[in-house]
Amino acid sequence: MHKIYFTPGPSKLYYTVEGHVKNALKSQVSSISHRSKQFENIYSHAVGQLRELLNVPGEFEIFFTSSATEVWERLIQNCVENSSFHLVNGAFSRRFYEISRDLGRDAVISEVEPGHCIDPSETNIPESVELIAVTQNETSTGVAQPLEDIYALKDQHPDKLMAVDAVSAVPYIDLDFNRIDSLFFSVQKGFGLPAGLGVWIINEKGIEKAKSMQRSGLSIGSYHSIPSFLSKSGRHQTPETPNVLGMYLLGKVAEDMLSKGITQIRKETEYKAALSYNLLENHPLMEPFVINPKYRSKTVIVAKTAIDSKKIIDKAGEKGMVIGSGYGQFKNKHLRIANFPTHSKEQFEMLADFLNEYSHE
Amino acid sequence: MHKIYFTPGPSKLYYTVEGHVKNALKSQVSSISHRSKQFENIYSHAVGQLRELLNVPGEFEIFFTSSATEVWERLIQNCVENSSFHLVNGAFSRRFYEISRDLGRDAVISEVEPGHCIDPSETNIPESVELIAVTQNETSTGVAQPLEDIYALKDQHPDKLMAVDAVSAVPYIDLDFNRIDSLFFSVQKGFGLPAGLGVWIINEKGIEKAKSMQRSGLSIGSYHSIPSFLSKSGRHQTPETPNVLGMYLLGKVAEDMLSKGITQIRKETEYKAALSYNLLENHPLMEPFVINPKYRSKTVIVAKTAIDSKKIIDKAGEKGMVIGSGYGQFKNKHLRIANFPTHSKEQFEMLADFLNEYSHE
């Protein structure tokens, strides 16, 4: 039986992916050279469609890594000589902070309890910090940092690089790239693609930082340093043999999303989120984990359950629906539900019906 | 028209891959959590099949990266504090050397002209070197370093780590892991899989080196440091959300190769190589680029052409066969032909017929 994955990444594949994979096999995409014209077309198609879908200005470059986890490392290596600052709302923003420490940087943390969100007016960012890391959508807790907070922080610190982890928020969020310096995500969440590809978008200021670190004789890595990416990206190529199939699929899905319309996708996301939070607010056994509605993620909905969440997950599984368990310490206390573009209104209504019926143990 | 890719990676997919991809879609492999039991089964299946196929002893760990290029970087980061030594036979072994330099190490090079192979008895490896890097099969020139050379070098330098890049030689080569410390490759060559996955095999001595560097307070990277890999590999998991589909396919293809039999695969590889070199030695317009038969790769066959090789490649293309062009400076002077397990004897005979007929401009 084909199950519906509501897990927050990997999740249900975008509904057009299966067809694209079959076409990729037919046209032998996985056999072509990554130095061929055919590959360059796949590369520039993916970049072009992403640029249009996410409204990325020309002064930003788009690079391909193997995961968003890799981008955490590359951002620190390339853009932080001494100190980074991390707004930590949960496990994934914490991991970004730890990577900066692993790389020997002076990483400064501003952390709140899970389910809460940092008020940027209460953070104290030292002058020496070079990069501010914000996880716009915390997949572990379902907390979302409002974009206005991010812009306000950038306004207060225009000299620092603003790096936004939007891993489970794209393509839903309508971001103004002119007010940040870097955005990154992986494809197995909002884009509904097989895992194994990360996307790193960064502007001239971030690129210049890497170049100046390199000029100072600092090591900024090797094949995936920004100058190494740039040495190939101008020709629509990558430094290594990349995940060609993943790049092909990303271009195709971004194109499909463009023809559906990003406004329509956003509207549907909001409808499904409203349906879900409304249900949770009125449910005898569940409530939204994030108390303040202003901080509730539209794309990763986390419910606190009065009973062992595994019971609910198992029951949903019997009906062909896979719901995510809580993250880490919340494993048996939460449900996590992805609300991505691939999840239809009808599928959410089916999920809502199931949850509404599940009103006692 | 379905073409036959004889290019040396990416190459023709292993003939069972298409079926496995379809099964992966059916069983929703790309939607499962990388922290689930289902994923752990995929992981341990891939490791188990590889271990059996390549005869990897228990004291070696098998890690998954995104490419062999990544392994170059991780090996230097994790296992070289000051100095690495590189036997350079072509463009790819040179790239490994450059990565060590990019990472600020003192990289020592012993280089020969393209098409030749270093005689290890003539190399002078400084005492301070911690790791010796050998590219067993140079995909750019078709030169293969005999395994006996590698074992001899290790015997002379038992204290140093011996790292073998076998990117386009596995699973053909029958390596004695007890006489090296690390082996690595990517999957889009001999395994005939879509690109986007590297395999890094390393023994206790290499692992201990990384741990001791970490204890000394040196940075050995972050999510893909050896200790970080180990913190997850014991549970058959990876630090990041990996290329799950690639790992699934690798396990399946390794299983297929095991049921075919590695002895049979090796025998067929040798038959196809003999056919090809015999043809080249008697051809009016081509000859083997590697003069000394002892150094000729069985898996990447490089021909020097008396005419512009593009003409031959274009003509082959019309017949549905894709032959690789020369690498770098040899672009229009060489043909590169992959002889991987997916290439059948019949396909090689067809290629030979074409090349034999192509006897004048």
C-alpha cells in the first residue's frame, strides 16, 4: 500500500517526481558527463527555475552541496574567521552552533526553551561577530522566526552577514533577499525530492568575505570553498561529479511549482495550517506545542499530546498515514506534521478527520 | 534511442538499476526517515554487501560521503596533521595533492609524465610524511598502479597510512586490505549507479589518527569527521540526511554482483580489456596511450588517436555508442573507454567492430 508521508523530511515526494524519475531513466540523465553541454543545461535549468520561484536577485549565486548540513560547515569555513552568533530555538539551530565550535570558531549562542522563539530585541550580539545564524523554521519544535525579526536584526547589524536556515520553510516563505546575505535548504522537505542535495544561496558580500579570508592565507576548505564553486559555476558546472539526478529533479519540480503558481502554493499551505492549528486548539488530547500563534510554523506543525504519541502514530499508520514522532526528548510527547506543497488539501482533510476521531485513548 | 555509455564515469548504469529504482519508488524509500529502522536496514544491507563483495575485513569501517572528491578532503582533514605524500600519474591524483595544499598541509609530490606510472622504488618519501596517497587507477590517462607496488610501498613505510583511490577500479581489483589503511571510490563508475555517493573504507589505525588529532585540539572538520561518522555508524545511521536512494541502490547492485560472482566479473573484465588492447595494438589510427602493458588499466582504456578523436566519437555516437573524449590537454587526442561490470562482452564486441571498421579518416 502506498502510504502518505506527513513526516517533516524526508517526506512525501512531490506528486510529479515519480514521472520525472522515469523520464530521467529514459533520457539517461545519470550516464551523461558532468562536463557536457547536456549537464550544463540541467544545471542552468535548476538554477533558473529556483531563481524565479524564490525570487532570488541576480547578485546572489546559487551553489549545490550534498545537504543543508554541509552548508552549515561551508558557511562557517568560508565566511567566519573568528566568531558567529546563533539564535537557537531547537535541535537543528543548536547543531549549526556546534558545527561552528567544531571548526574552532568562537560561537556565541542565544538560546530559549523549546517551543519558544527568541525576541531579537532581547539579544545582545557582540561587535566582533561576523555572521548571525537564524533558523527560520525549526523542524524539531515547529517554531518559526518571523521574517520581520530577521530583517530587524539585519537592520541593526548591517555589517554582519545574515545567514538564514530555511530548510523546511522553502518554497513557502516569501523572503526579501535584499535584507539577508545567505539562505540555504535541502530538497527532501518542501520540494518533496529524494535526499542528497543541498542548495546554498549567497550574495556578493558573503562571497567577498570568503575571498578575503583566502587572501589572508586562511584555509576556507577545498573543493567546496566559494572560490572553487565559482571557478565552475560560471560554466554551469560543479567542482565534483555531483548528484546529477537530484539536480535534474529539482529543476523539474521547481518548474512544476512555477506553473502551479507560488501564490497558489502559499494560499494552500496557509489553508492546511489553519485547518491543523484550529483542530489542535479544540482537541481533547492535543494542543499546539508552540503557544504563541505568532511563532507557529506553517510548514511543520507540532502537537503536544496528552497521551503517548506513539499510539496515535501507530493508529494513523494502520490507515496509511505516516505522522512524524517528536524530536529527541519529545519523541513520545509530540506529533510532527509536515505541511509541504506536495500535501494536498484533501490529504490534510483526511488527516484531520482521523485526528478528530482520535478523541480518547 | 537508448545509447550505450562507454564513458569512464558517469557511465552506463548497471543493467539492474532501472528495476531497482522502480522498486524504490514503489516502496517509498525516498520518504522514510533516516532515523528509522527501515533506513538502518538499507544502511546495513549496503555495508554488508560491500564488505562481502570487496572482502573488507571487520576492522575496517565503511562510511558514506557525497563523492570521492569529498573523501580526498576528509582524509586530509582527519588523518594528516602536517604532511602527505602523493604519487601523481594524472589529473585526478594531482587534484588530491592540491586538496591537501588547499587545507594548508605540506603536500609532497612525486610526479611522472601522463601515461607513465611511478616506480615506487624510485620515490623518496620523507620521514615526516603521515599519509601516502596512491591513485590506483588514473581515470584521466588509463594508467594503473600495480597492487604489488602499493604493497611494497606500505612494507617500506609501515608507520605511514596508505590511502588508495580506487575510484574507477572497484569492484574489479582484488585488493588485500591487510596491506593498506584506506580505500575509497564513488559509485558512478564500476558500480554503474547515479552519481552523488562516495564510499570511504578505513581501518582502526586511520580512525585512531583522527581521534588523536582531535584530542590534541586540532580541527578535523565537523559532521563528517571520523568521530562524527562513528557516533552514528554503530546504529547504522549517518550524521546528516544522506542520499538514501543512492545507498539503497548500492546495496542492491552489490548484491546483484555477488550473485553473478566477483570471479566471473573479473574474468569478463579481463576478456574485454584484452580484446580492446589487442585491437588498439593493431589499429592503423589508434594505439594504447599507456606504452608499458604492466601499467595499463583494465577498467579505463585510453587510446591515443592519429586523427582528431572527436571524429571517431561523433561517428560512434551516430551508432548509439558514447565514447569518452581525452581528459584536459588530451581532449581531441585520446579516446577513453570504460570497461565496467555493466558493459557486456557483446557490447564490447560491437564497439570493437565499430573501431575496426574505422580504419581511415
